[in-house]
Amino acid sequence: MINKVIETIRENKMFNRSDKVVVAVSGGPDSICLLHILYTLKNELDITLVGAHVNHCLRGEEAYKDEEYVKEFCKSIGIECFVKRVDVHKLSKEKNISCELAGREVRYEFFNEILHKIDGQKIAVAHNANDQAETVLMRIIRGTGMEGLVGIKAVRDDIYVRPILHISRKEIEHYCLINNLNARIDKTNLENIFTRNKIRLELIPYIEQNFNKDIVKVLNRLADTMKKDNNYINEVSLQKYRKYCKSNREKVIIYKEAFEEDESILTRIVRMALNDLKGDLRNVEKIHIYDIINIQKHSTGKVIMLPNNIEVLNNYGDIHLYIRKNNKVSNNEEYKLSIDNQNNLEEMGLNISLRLIEDDISLDLKPNKLIKYFDYDKISGDIKLRYRKNGDKITPLGMKGSKKLKDLFIDLKIPKDERDNIPLICFGEEIAWVVGYRISNKFKTDENTQNILQIKIEREE
């Protein structure tokens, strides 16, 4: 059995030499078996161990006995033990979530806290082959895809490791018996009040008796097969994502070419885009993925909202994903700019410098979207920066008549979500420059220009 664990550890590259490892220990057979095996292998693996136990305060005196058992066990093998007590039932009510979810959140927060405290590298948890089989079955019942059939991953985020994932519960119980570990038994695991418990206590035994006595092995083999196939498709999808998508801190753009890919690749590209945008895929369901795919079939300008304030825009076939912000700069705000001074507009992340040039020899005429030149003698009124208002017009360079700013944005194919955030430089009430795009014909320099105003804009990173 220990050889199977070593094989799992090495195959998945779970530990590096000198790793400090937080072992999650509930006191039950699984976690005690895990801790004992890692303790047995610690010199061979060259790792240092600490134990971490959370008392959920759900089972009265039994919970405190579990806590004491874990502390004594860690003391007996000479490792440090960290303990936290949390009233999970109270917490679940406060957060309006299930006790299971509240307990999971508390545990992983605590494990990460200890990892940081000891300057550690890994958190070892005791999921086993039966847990894997139960997870795969549960996901099949809920209607999962290939990603779900992978089940529990042996390594997650290069932090969470599961060394006994391929060890069955029978093997674990036998290991505890022959090593006299006397692990604690959580009686709630024997009550079929939760879905997982029903699968463990009723469905799997029924399948074993009536269909396949090796169902646990079969489901684990299925998970391993799905992992290999899924890893390959994900790698292809990642290459396509890098090819067809552009992302920054505020937005992800999926270019129209991505939607010509096979659906299995496209759905993964969309998932990667959402993960890039919000940092995780919580609350993202299959319907949301297909909402994004379907909006691409509509005409430009179509917008939909997804959970977590995610807004999706069809911009001429390219799909823009961004988090809707409620703190946009008001269109009524105006900022007066001074010549020969550094105008630092921190709230907008802009530095704007204005200087007068009397000799055009010093002009830098290389194309630059953020440096423009104007005939200073044609300017009247204050020089201001603001954002667009209803009815705004500009006379674009090369034109004699005015054009609505809205129409200019449409012609330039500027996405709707960006239009309110494009700075406008105004001379008096006239728009002189749609920053990054167009200047006004009214203030252009010509052969009669004597005084030139240079305006340079720098964006703070």
C-alpha cells in the first residue's frame, strides 16, 4: 500500500525536497492513515510535517474528543499541531449557506493560514479512491461534462495534494488496524441524510451487489482516462485561447475567429476567458457559456448580463467580456487644464502636459495617438478634459461639417462599454480631440500657424 502511495506521489510530482507540508487531520481513518504514511516517508521524501485540525463544534462532546485525539496523535509522532474551533452551524446561518460549504470554507482558510504561518509549500488532504468514485457518480447524476468526470484532482493549484487518492477505504481501514491507529469514527458519515452519504451507503453497495463488485475501481479508471483526454483538449484550447483572445485587467476580448472552432474547443475558450476575467469559475454554469456563444450570432451592439456583474457585448462579431462598474466618472465632471504645468488627474489615471511651441522644428511628427498639436491662436475659452455628453459633436480632421460623436464611435467600431471612458479635450465648448482617435479640423495647424499647442497624455499603469 505504501508503494502505491509513493507511486502516486512521484507520478504527480506532489513534493519537492525540503517542502513543509500542512496535513489536514480530522481524526478519522482517512486522515490518520495519510498522516501516518507521510510520517513514515518523511525522511525518504525529505519533507517536514505539521498537523492542522478544525473543530466544527457540530457533534458536541464527540467533536472535542476528535480534537484531543488529533493533538495527542501529533504529539506522539513529534510534529506540531494547529487547532481551530469554529461554530460552523452558526456561520452557515450568518452566510446563508449549507453547513457543508461553511465547514469547507473554514477548513481551507485555516489550512492556508497555517501554510503561510510556517512558510510552507503544500497542503495534504485525505481524499481516497472511494471519495473519487462517489464524486464521479454524484457528478454523473447532476449531468456533468468531461471536466467533471475527471473528479478529484491529485494535485490542485500546485498546493493541494492527495497522496492516498488511489487507496480504497478498505485498504485504509486495514492499514489503521494493522498499525493500531485507533482512528476516530464520525457517526454522521453513517447517516444517509446527505447526497454523498446516500451514494456511499446505498448506491455504491447496490451497484457492487447487482452490477459490478469493482465499481469503485472502474469509476477511478474512468476518472484517470478522462483526465488524460481532458488535459490534451485543454492544452489545445489554451493554444487557441492565446491565439484568439486578448485580455487585460478589466476586459477579455474573444475575437470572432474563435467561434469557428469546434464546440468542444470553443466552450473551453469561453470558460478560460471568464476565469481570466473574474479569477475563478464559481457561479458559472453551462447555460452562461452558451449565452456567450449565442450572443455572437446576434447583430453588433447586443448586450447581456451574467452573474457577478459580468457584461457581455457583441462588437461586430468580437465578444467583449467585462465587469460592470458602478463607479464610472460622471459625464458632468470637467477638469480645467493648465499650460506649462503637469496636470495629474489621479482619479482617471491620466497625466496631461500642455506646452506652447513657437518653432515647428522641435515638433515630433512621428504618429502618436497620445500626442497631438493644435493651432493655439484658434483656441478660445478654457482648455478642459471631460467625457462625452448627449448631443456631442465634432468636426473630424479633413471634414467641413460636424458629426455626432455617437456616429463617429460607430464608424470607428469602438465598443459601447468603452465610449463613456474615452477622454475628450475641449477648447471652450468645442471638442478638439477624441483622445486616441480623432482631432477636430477646426484647430488643425496650417501654413499660417504661429503658435502651436502640444498636448501629451500619459496613462498611469
